[in-house]
Amino acid sequence: MSFLKKNTDFTSGEHISIISAECYFQGTLSVQGSLRVDGHLNGSVDNAKHIVVGEDGKVEGDLSAKTIILSGEVNGNVCADDLEILNTAKISGDVRAGRVLVEQGASLNGKMVVEPPKEEVKK
């Protein structure tokens, strides 16, 4: 199961930002489209549509997006509507999401709150 379609290649015309394996970025990013982190990001990301942290990616800061897929390391809080934590992911921080998928082998050191957005709550 995946929140993103397996054939998603981020070529739908939306803007994609990449922090490649050779890159180190320090600061806060405001991303309107999608972001992939395969390098080292020392800072926070907010307002993104999709964030993917690759297996070798490392984020030291908070992440906020509609959909987040984590394979690498995050030292900070994570907030998403849909969150996938893959088996190689290591998270040190609190997690808040509407839906969460966690693979066996993933590591989480923090508090997790899973609650659907207000408009999805049935009365």
C-alpha cells in the first residue's frame, strides 16, 4: 500500500525541488510543489505538496506537507495528511498525521498522533 501511486514520477507539470546526494542545504524552505531530499537538509520545510526523504537523505528540522514519504533520517517533527514511514526510516521527533503507513523495521523515537482532518471526521 502506498499513498502515492507507484508510477508517480513527479512529471505532472508541478514544480519539483531536489536536494541531491552531493548537496547540503541550511535554512528554511517554503516549497509549493514537491521536494526530494537525498542529501543533507539542516532546516525546516513547510507548505509542500509532497516530500520524499530518500534512503541516504538526512533532515535536521521540521517537515510539513500534504504527503510525506520517509526512507532516510529525520531529526525533527513531522506533520502530514498522509505519511509513509518505510523500513529504512529513522525519526527522532513527534509525528502528527491523518493517515500513517509504517513498515516493519522503521524507527520512531517520539510521540505519534494520528487523527483525520476535521472535515473527514464523521458525526
